Amino acid sequence: MTIYLRRPTLTCFVPEGCSTYKSFPILPVEAPKTAQQQSIGELLKENWTVLTVFGRSDSKLQKETKNFGLALEECKKPLTEKLDRELTEWNDRLDIAKRNRCKPLDQIDFDKVLEGAVDLKRYTLFLSTQITELMPQP
């Protein structure tokens, strides 16, 4: 039997009030009805670009995180205390951004989601810079 591990995405953050089964959120019966309401649909149409930007930023960050891990393995250097502290700060910002994004549609503050997308892009740039510094020069 082959087991495929899921990439950590927004599904690992469960909205408040939802129960889980094997780390998957169980939505209440009212959730589909709420998603069909006119006001939420209009809200999503107006702000769909913010959600798209956030999703793309998250995908690029996941890729850059993987590349950063490969760079650490390649150079065989341990993390410095300063770099570890900076990575912890960036991961805290990432956690806040994802928690803001995973709220129900009628409770999403799109300004905070946009700020989170900017933080994701900055974190990606930070990792790119660290990869460049870690990799040996040809």
C-alpha cells in the first residue's frame, strides 16, 4: 500500500468552531448554504484577485522552502543562531497570514489577507537570498 503525504496547505488550519477527522475539517451542515448566499458570492467576486495572489504567493513560498532545504543539505552547514531566529520570525508571520486567510468567507478581512500575501512574497525573497548565500560559488 502506497501512502502519499499531503503538502501542507491551508487545510492544515481549521476554522474556529469546526471539528476535525484525521486532520480534515468537518464543516457544519450550514456551510454549503452559507456559500450559496448572494452577498458572499459578490464579496468573493470583488476580491477574488486578493485570494489568487495569496494562493500564488503560498505556492512560490512552498517551492522556495523546498529549495532552501536542498541548499542546506548541499552546503552541510548548520543553521546559525541569527538565521534560526529570523526563520522563526518569518514562520510566525506565515502562521498569522494563513490564519487570516482560512476564516469563513463572510469574516475574511481582505486587507489582512493582502498584507499576508505581501509577507509571503517577502519571506520568499528572504529564502532566495539565503539560498544564494549558502550555495558554493562555481
